Amino acid sequence: MSKLEIIIVPDPVLKETAYAVDRVDDAVRTQMDNMLETMYEAPGIGLAANQVNMLNRVLVIDITRRAEEEGEPNPICMANPEVIWESEQFSVMEEGCLSIPQQYAEVQRPAIVRVKYLDYEGKEVELEADGLLSHCVQHEIDHLNGVLFVDYLSSLKRNMILRKVEKLKKQEVL
Ligand code: NI
């Protein structure tokens, strides 16, 4: 496994729409392994292909490794994820993003979603997600469509966050 470089805003690859994979082969599995390693090391709870400069519809999630909470790892690898149902109820949660480091904001999303995807073995599976996992899955699928969590905020708030990241970059904190 090898660690990948995480792309930070502003970068055009984060605005691109990723393309569907034909199937989950060894190359895609290696990519998933490398993305998981990169995500755990960051540390983060989700990572999408765009964020490591790849443009296929692949993402990884593990919400058990949140902050200092140390749980048993429970990695979820998805290829070609698709929301097939969403609840009418909404949920508001604070989100962050490895591509927008150290910035957080509340984002409103459908509270529960059902997602269809190809797993690590290439098998088609469905997952119903609520709470943090629901936000995380929707956030990562957004990445594959070139959408960032700051795109849900007012332009004032969004620009403020992007300027802060720019400043961190200049200070070489990142
Ligand atoms: Ni993100």
C-alpha cells in the first residue's frame, strides 16, 4: 500500500465529475487500499477519488476512526455509488473535508439515504445510512460530482473559508 497526496482547494480536479468504473478489478482494489491508508493517516472518515487526483467513481469511508475515538476499523469501499432513495426529513451536521483542511460548517442533507454500489469484491450491494454515515456517504458522492460541502453555504461564508485555507497554505501550515 502507499499513501497518496491529498488535493487541497482550489484545484480544478475537485470540480470534475468522475467517471464510472467498468468493474472492480485489482487496480481498483489497490486504489481503494491506498485511499484507505491515506484517509486513516490524514486522519479522516471519508475520501473520494477526486481528492487523490483520480477521476473514477471510487470512495472509501470509515466512521469508526473519528477523532480520538478508537474503534475497530470498519472500512467501506464503494465503486459507482448511487443514492437510490432519500428521506424527506433533513439532518444538519457539522462537516469538514480533507481537501478544505481545518474548516467546518453545518450542512443540511437528507437524514437517511439508501445507496447502491459495487463493493471491494465487485458485488452489487445496498446500504441504508443515517446519522454521521449518511452525511459522510452523501459528502463523498458529492465529491465524485465535483461538489464540495462549502458549495451549500452562502458565497460569503464559502469565500471566507477558502480565504482561510489560502492563508494556511501561505503560512505553510498545510
Ligand atoms: Ni470531503
